[in-house]
Amino acid sequence: MRNVDWLTVMMVVPLVGALIMAILPRGGMRLARPVALGTSLVVLVLAMVAWLGVYDSNAADQFQLRATHEWIPQWGVSYALGVDGMAMAMIVMSAILVPICILAAWEDMPEDGERDNGYFAWILVLEAFMVGVFSAVDVFLFYVFFEGMLIPVYFLIASYGVGEKRRAAALKFLLFSLAGGLVMLAAVIGVYVQGKGGSTGFLVSALTGLQMDQTTERLLFVGFFVAFAIKAPMVPVHTWLPDAAEAATPATSTLLVGVLDKVGTFGMIRFCLQLFPNASQWATPVVIGLALISIVYGGVAAIGQKHMMRLVAFTSVSHFGFIVLGIFAFTRMSGQGSVLYMLNHGFSTAALFLVAGMLIQRRGSALISEYGGWQRVTPVLAGCFLIAGLSGLALPGLASFASEFLVMMGTFQRYPWVAGISSIGIILAALYILLFYQRVFTGPPPGRRVVDHGHAALEVDSSVEPLVVRDLGVREKLVMAPLIAIFVILGFYPNAALQVINPAVEKTLSIVGATDPAPAVGSAGATEGSAK
């Protein structure tokens, strides 16, 4: 099994599925949907076999499942793939979320009704790029996948999104991402020039530990960091995200925020910290400041949103602030918490986006003000939202609690005052989630009378034609069930993920040269005892 090129196979399978759908007759949604779902389930099986059957958390090498082939040797570019625990976790998360999103998008239809096959085909193309970007261990190859992801996302928003502003939102996303990618390309070339060159000069292993002058290292760090900050997204380069989330379908928003945005924080760990350790520590005060701003601003902005999708998008701005904070606190605990947060945030945000999509599909509106009291006619839907929201605000016993706790405690070890300020984000999270639930699922509904299939009225007003809604169906329950199960499993047993993540975090911290600060309490007594 170790001789199988697992990562390449996981990229080829969705591309083959997308090709099959491309040759299906137009309007062949009845065929496209099962082909897409079946293909994504094959990728999920491959990812689980690679993780549980092949990947070894205790291996000495940084990267496993390696596959290295010459691609453009004159430029030093290799087709080189490999994963550590962090990359493995991101790939498994992607493989789980794609079939969930396809199942959730089962009834999504584009407005023209002619190119419906392309909707699911682009999702599979995106999945192939997601596997590639997390597994590339050649810097130039990573850049190719990093930019390649823009193509399917652009078409998923511009061609298959919702609202009149979808093309403008897709263009804004594209311009922000291309601008960051252009800056990173210059840095990619610059770091190659600083390296030893040769036919494999772009390999991460060949570029780790380079000796370069201070100014050069800092400029190269900034080039990578700007691109990753846009992707993350961090304040002030976050403005593309709410527009994209509002214009995209719930499934596209889930993959965009739940998976693609993780490339930003993944890249900070893989490239900024590993290739530029001294510059990373030099930039720490500014990065931590931006992280704190993102935490507070994202939470405050979420509270004031009227559109469901924009609200969930702003919550992610706040959560990514916590992830970046944990990365640049440079402690073992905060680093572990950040990578675990990336994983947990992907599932929590997916649940929020998909539940919001289910509400919009029933009411025909994404405005929170047009809801109220829906818990009485859609109790299962309300319960699913509540569990997803409580996971998002890090309730003990659900997935996000362990990751947020590790980030906070790890940050406190080095920067107590920073941890204190970041705790404002916890309060804001409780506000925007609970207020969201209150406005949508409790209280009297505004205007139109809402009844369930049994005609149990939410508001009795014979002069207004009722809006008949149904609670979650079997397909929608199948969408939510695995996400809720993951919340509980990772909430009570986070070590299932941490035992894979921890070696990768410790390897990165050893390259940076960061060590946990010595405990202040009792240190004098310990010193005295050792002297005796």
C-alpha cells in the first residue's frame, strides 16, 4: 500500500468525475448528481485509507506519502507531493466536506437551467486542487495549485451563485486573490534565487534552513504573508469574503470558507514559519495586532449583520484571528490549538452555512428580519442550528472548545495581556450566535403567517396567505448528521486529531527555534531547590 501514489490518485479521481459530467448531455442533472456524489465518496474512502492505513504519526520524516518526479528541471520545479499531520488533517476534512456539500446542493439549480452539470463538475475540480494545495511540497507547485483554485471558485460564484451581484462578488474575489498571488510569485522566485538551485531547487526541504541577509528574509516573508493574509482572510484585506459568501450558494460558501480559506493559515505555518523563521519572529508584534483586530472587528461586525450569509462570513473573520494568534504565539499549546481550530472551524462553519441555506430555501429570503418563531414549525432545523452555533462559540463538550482553549492558554503562556484582549472574541461569539438564534427561531414572526405541513400555525392571521414550510427531510438530516457527530467526537476526544497534528507542530516550532516560556510561578523555588 505504501507504493501507491495516494495523493495523485486523490486528485485524479475527482478530475475524472468532472470530465464525465462535462460530456453528459446538458440538463442531465439526474446523472450529474449521483456521479458527483459517488466520485466524492471514492475520494473520501481513499483519504481515510491513506490516513488510517498508511500514514504513520510517529515517523521521523517530516513528509509521508511522498511522490517526487521531475517536471521542469531547467527551472528547478518538481511534481512533489507529501503530507505531514497538518496537511493530512486538512485533506481528510476536505474529503469529508465535499460529499456533504454535494448532498446539500442536491436541489441547487442555476438560473439558466442549461449548464447544471457544470455546477457539480466545478466542485470536483475544486476538490482536486484542494488536495494538491495541501500536499504540494514544491513551492512552485504549491503556487500553481494556489492560483488554480481561483478558476473553479470564480465560476461557482459568477455562473452558479445567487443575486444580481454574484459576478461582481466573483470578480472582487478574483482580483484580491490575484493581487496576493502576484506578490507571492515574486517571493517564490526570490526564495529560489536564495537557495541552492538545481533541478529540485523549489522543494520545501531544499529551501528550509537557508542563510540569507535580514532584509531579504523579511521582504520574502512579507511577500508570502500578504497572499496568505488575503486568503485567510485577515483585516484589512477581508472585504471580499462577505460579498462572496452572500453571492455564492451555501455549498460553495462552505467550501470557500471551510476549506479554501484554511490555505492562508496553512501557508503561514508551512512557508512563512518554516522558510523564514527569523522574519516570522520579527513580524510577530504586527501580526498579533492584526489578529486581535480581526477577532474583535469580526465579532462586532457579525452582530450587526442583517444577511445570514454575511453574518456567518464575519464570524469566520473573528475565528481566523484566533487561528493566526495561535500560530504567532509560538508555543506548543497555541500551535496545536491553531491547527485543531482550522479543522474544527471547517466543520462548524459548514454546519452554519448549510443550515442558513436550508432556511433560505424555505423562506426565499436571507434577511434575518423576515424570520421569527421558526422553532415551533421546524424544531429539528432549529436544533441543528443551535448545536452548530454552540460549537462555533466553543461550548465545552463540542469540537471548537478544545481548540480555542489551547490557543488561549498557549497565548497566555507568552503574552498574557494579548490572551486577555482576545477573550473579548469569546463574549462576542456568544452574542452573535445566540442573537441569531433568537431572531430566527424564537419570538413572533414578522408579517406573513407560517405553518408547517400539518397546518399548525405559527401566527394565526386569516387575512394573510400562509407560507407552508417543512422541517428537515431525510436528505437534509443526512447532511447534518455527520457534522453533529464530528462536533461531539472531537469535543469529547480531541486527541483523535491532536495525535496526528502534534508532531507537525513540534517540527515547525523546532525549525523556528521557538520554545515554551518557563513557568513564572514557583520558578524561584525551583531554582533554589536545584542549587541545593
